[in-house]
Amino acid sequence: MRQGGFTRGSSAIVGAATFGIGKCPGVSAVDMAAQAALLALADADIGLGEVDALYTSAPYEALGGMELAEYLGIAPKVTDCNRTGGSAFEVYAQQAAIALEAGLIDCALIAYGSNPASNPPPGVGMTRQSPWEAPYRPLAPLSSYALAASRHMHLYGTTRAQLAEVAVAARKWAQLNPEAAVRDPLTIEDVLGARMVSDPLGARDCCLFNDGAAAVVMVRSDRARDCAKAPVHILGAAHAVTHREISSMPDLTVTGAAISGPAAFAQAGVTPDQIDLAMLYDAFTITPILFLEDLGFCPKGEGGRFVSDGRIAPGGSLAVNTNGGGLSCVHPGMYGLFLLVEATRQLRGEAGERQISGARLAVAHGNGGVLSSEATVILGRDW
Amino acid sequence: MTPFLQPEAEWRAHLAEGRFMLQRSRATGGHVFYPRIAEPGTGAQDLEWVEASGDGTIHAVTVVRKKDPADSYNVVLVELAEGPRLMSRVDGIAADEVRIGMAVSARIVEEDGKPLLVFVPA
């Protein structure tokens, strides 16, 4: 049996694009997803007619898979619009890798667009508030992450200044990325002095809520050789769901990344110390700290110390979230696809001023819900 | 045929009568909260209602900050003596002074015309 459901490196990302990062007024979410999709197909030099699998997660349309298929005028053999929040796109990379190798499909398109900043969402979303939590008025989803952060600080002595290091590192990377939405200087003192929202998380500990679209195209590795750019291979992928609401999280300081991470690394046959780039979903400053621990970059409880003294900023010991992350580049509600695009750009050597020299291996780790759904993808060049 | 358990409705009916109830599996002895039709993990459906001790410990805490500090409020996760964890609020103490590890006791208060489970320092 194949470990993880597909053979290491049997498929690859051959096209990647972003569109409309920051402000994208006057259009709908599906317009944006379609534009990113066409840009990614052009990047791969693949025609729309070749796409036979479509994976999306529409922000306000529960039946968004069908919506995007109709919009693009294609009849995919596989269509998905799953409900694992921001982690959906890492799950799609895994599902596409399996379906490609199985011969079910030949060309997978993963696309997403959302413009909540320009086109504020309607009052009623696609999720309901839990009747067991709503009466206590937690800010959704911020207070849930704040509760997890409080527990981590209590058990491991993690400090607000260490959380602030994550925001400052993201901003320093964003300053090297012309596409990042927020690029003005940010210091530890700025983060600590920002308005407190839900202790211990202040306004600068929270991701952006802006517009953006992204897409990637995946094919089998034999087909990938004929594409326009160097293929970025999927070496391993795994997914774990542990709960829906924070009150049911089995352990507030250990996420499902402790399951998905080791499984994805084992399938890829690599270890965290070999990774050149870690793209870790940063909805809040606590999340990269948890994922660094759970993915095995440092022991449990050491994440705060690991990120200190600029260690994940430009020039640090591990490059994390080089696009500026959800904290400083883009976060239109579900950010996971942007992780895969940035990993692809870095592994191709297309990242300009922020390029990590000789980058060959990356991990993209997506998070959904309130630390509820965790999906890890290991990507490699010249694997 | 035994009428199908109505987990949330039955729990709220107990609460309205002043009782904080948990479910417990007869076979495994495990306590369940929030109420459901089977014990998570085992699928055991032999659940019975038992009164909670009301004892718990603060497991995690946040304070939701409002423009007027008087309007700020705490949101906590309480670990019950019986094992399950739940979201609640600690009354009878300044929002800022709730600490992880504090012993707390359950109280049923009325809020917006409905009974609500909260905790106070033990």
C-alpha cells in the first residue's frame, strides 16, 4: 500500500497565481477565483479545457464548487467545496495528488477568491454559533485562539513579547514582498502597545481581513515536465480534524498538526531540519508557535523561545511565512491557498527580494476552524 | 420503543429546574458534556443523566475588552471535576482577576429571561 495514499512526488504544482491582494472592489468572489485560476493556468501553459478536477472553497456560497464550474464553463469529473475552513486547500492538494495518481483525473485546478474588505459579507454566514458557547459572547474566532494562547502562556511561560515576534517577523518579510498589503514598519513595542482585544491577543496579534484570490494547477509528474515552469512536487500530505469548537479541543496546546505533520514528513522521507521554508497558517500570532512545535521544529512549549530574537524573520535561522503571512500580506477569510502559492514561488526561485537562496524543500501547513482542522503538505524541487 | 433522547432540550429543562446535569455512560462511567446521543469516542448510547458536582478548575481564560473597561468581560474554559471541559464565565470577581488553576463552583443565573450556567470562585 502507498503511504499516505499516493507515491511521493507522483504529482506536482505546475501553475500558481495570486490576484487582487489587498483591495479588489466592484467584483464578486467568484470573479476573483476565476481570474486567479486563469492566471495559474497561463503560468503552467495549460488550457482551461484540460482541467478535469475543480477544488474551491467559496466564501459565502455553500455550493461554490458547482458555481465555479459553471462560471468557467467546464464539466469536471471531480468537484469539491469542502468545509475544513482555511485548511481546505492543503486537503485539496492531498486529494488531487491521490486522484491524479489513481488516473481518475489528469489536471486539477484549486482556486479561491474573496473580497470581504470591498464587499462585506452578509450578516448570516455559513456557520452557526455553538449554543454551548454563544451565551458567553466569545469573539469568533479570536477568543478561541486567545484561550489556547492563555493556556500555552500558563504552561510554558510563553510571553506576549514572544507572540509579538511573530507579527514583527511577518511584517519584515512583507516589506520585501511588493504584493503584501501592509508594509509599514512594526516593532515589538507597537504590537505590545496595540489595543487589547481578547487577552492575551491585541489588535496586532490578529491577521488581516482583506481581499485576495489565489490558484494552483496540479498534474502528474510526467506531464509536469512539459509545462512552462519547473514543477514543484508534492512529497507528502496529511490531514487531521480534532474538534469544532475550542471548548472541545482535546488539548489546548497540542493541535492536529502533531498528527498531520509527522505523517506528511514520514511520507516525504524528510525531517523538519531539512526544510528551507515553513509556510505556517498565521491567523493569530499564537498559531505559528503551536505549529512549529507540533510539526517538530522545536519541542512542545519551546515555540515562544524559538521565534525570539528575529529567528523567523529575514536573516533568521528558519524562513517562516516569507510572503508576510495572514498577518501582513493577505487573509480574505480562508488563507490556506496562499501558503501553497508562496511555497511554489520560493521553490521556483521567483520570490525576488525575499528569495531564500537554494530553497529546495518547503512545508505548507493549513489551519481551519479554531485549531480544529490541520493539514500539512511537503513540497520539493529536485526531489 | 424508548423515546429518542433529546439531548439539548432535556439538559435545558433540567437547568430551568435549577439542576446542572451531565450525562454518564453506565458501561464506561465516562461523563459527557455537551449533551449528545452517544458518548464521544466509544459511541456508547447507555447514557443517563447525573447531577454535576458543580466543582471545576479554570483551564483557560480570556478577557474581551470593550471601550469602557466596565463593559469588559471574561470568557473561560472550565475543567469539571467529572472530566469534561466547557465554556463559561466567572461571576463575582473582576474580569481581570480570573486565573488559570482557580477553583470555581457552578451557579445557575437568569440572563435575558433564560437560565444560564456560570461559575463563581469556590
